Amino acid sequence: MTMSTTVRQQVLVLYLDTSALDSRVVGWARYDGTGATRPTTGDSDEPPYETGVAALEDGWRLFQAAQLVPPYPGMEHETSFLKHEFFFEKLVSGG
Amino acid sequence: MAHGFLRLDGIVPPEMNEEALAVFAAGPPSVPYGTPVPKAFPEGSFARRLVELPAVAGALESLVGPDPTVDHHFVHIREPREGSAQPLHGDAVIDLRPDAFDVQLMYYPQEVTAEMGGTLIVPGSHLRRTNESDTGRYQNLRGQTRLTCPAGTVVLLHHGIWHGGRRNDSDIVRHMYKIRFNPTVPQVRLWDTADLDAPAVREELGRGFPWYEQATGRLEILNRIRLWRALTGDPAFDIEYWATRIANRPAARRSQP
């Protein structure tokens, strides 16, 4: 019998208080490549982790962090998207 | 001003809430963009009676002033167990007006339970310059409001606030009726300003929200100061010297004739 070696990606996006990975989580999103769960907008009031480092400690692997981009001239006081966005993954066997 | 929305729980009488679902089922009449309220909603119509409830009329006049126009109105329906939520969004398009804002009225004729997935509202998000659903990636933010409310609740929101209809995990169809109002007068001191100098006003304008990043939260207060200056006609208003400090340019003053 052939065992499937497919791995699927679970993605966790954390928005942090500052650009430091050990700062407080202010926002979060999850996407589940296994299809086992269907996270969506407004589905929880409490973050899965208190800080970005707490996610690392739980086995999430960081694969992208928002760059620090200076504001465009003339737009220094504008507020827009959350700045400190960190993407994590877990690779889950199955399929 | 700080929150970007005002919640009026259970202010619509039960008999109107009972009437509402039949009115919605029939479909509210089409209203051309920018129609004055009396023309958009004839005397005696459901919508007219709704906006003339004293608590609603008073709040609307304080925010958009007398004689607003109806931008548009719509009945939003979230079907039972539909499986998805709206992405977090701001309505219309990115809005750069520094001295005017529209108000959106959301009316809930039924009790909304957590399972029914009431509207998600992010307090203090209304001054962010983002376009419509570009914020869809943000599923949850600390301090967000997942609305649950008694029947007959009305929420009035700044046009720019981040919100979305949550997934309805119940067996009940959820209705929400929305009306967008445009001001026709300058929105300066339209409300009861007797307590304008009360410490609580400054305290409210300087408040943070749990989802604000530390640094950007300061910019939120700066932008509130600018809006408050416009709404009060007081160009010197400030909080913690944020706006005054960065406008102090002695050299520029000296070079003026």
C-alpha cells in the first residue's frame, strides 16, 4: 500500500503592536489548507497567542514579516492598513 | 467621534419591529441617490416613522444636521447556515473628506444572538484610509464588537468604519435595514455643545482601542484632533499638545511679512 506524502499548509497571520516579534497580538487570521476548519471574519474575540513569539513556541514557523517602509512624503500622518503583519505556517501531513 | 458609531438598544417599539419583516419582504421602494428624506420616505411610510423616532431623529440631526439626503437604502439578509461571513470592509470607496462624513443607520428588527452572527464593527477604524474590502484579510481584531442586541436596535455609524456581516450559524434568517444619509449643511456644532469643555470630552477623544498599534494609535488621536477642529470650528483644539507641537515653526513665522 502506498502512503500519501502530501503535506498541507495551515497559515496563521498575526498583527502585532510594534515591529518586534515578541510584541502583543492586536489582530489575527487563520487559513486551513487541510479543510478541517473554516476560520472566517469575526469568529473569535480572543487571539490564539499573546505574542508572535508565543506562536513560535507552539511550533508555528515564521515565513514572512512586514517590511518597515517609511511613509510616503505628505502622508506621514495618514492611517491605513495594520503595519506589523507576520505570516506563520504549519505543515500538516495527510491527504 | 472616537468609536465611530453610536448604539441605541431596543429603541424601536415592538409593533414596528413586527411590521418591519413584512415591509422588507415587499421590498423597500427605490429611492434615487441624494433624495431629501421627506421625498424619499413619504409621510406615514415605515422608513419615515423609523427616522422620526425621537432618539433616531435627534441623533441624526446631531450628526448630519437638518435636511439630510438619502444616499441609498437596502435590506441586508444573512441566510441561515450560509457558511461564510462578509470580508471586513468599509462601504463605498476610500473617502478623503476632512470636514464631512456620512452616517449609516443600521436597524435590527429582530433580537440578534451570537449564533445569528450580528454585524462585526471595529471601534475606532473610521479614519483609516483603506478601500472597501482591502481589509478582508483581517479576520479578528482585539476589541472588535460582535453585535448582539435586542429587537428594535439602531446603530448609527461613520461611513468609513470597518464592518462586516458575520456568518449566520443559526436557523433564523437575519435582517438588517441600512440607510445612508448625506449631510447638506456644514457639520459644525450640530449637537448639544453645552458640555464641550468637559474633561470627559477630551478623555473620550484621546482614547485608544485594543487593536491599535502603539505608534499608529497616536496618529489616530492626531487625526481625531483634526476632525474635531473641523466639527467644532475650533482651530486651536488639541490633546496632549500632539497637533500644536508639530505645527510650531518659529522660522516660518519670522519670515512672514
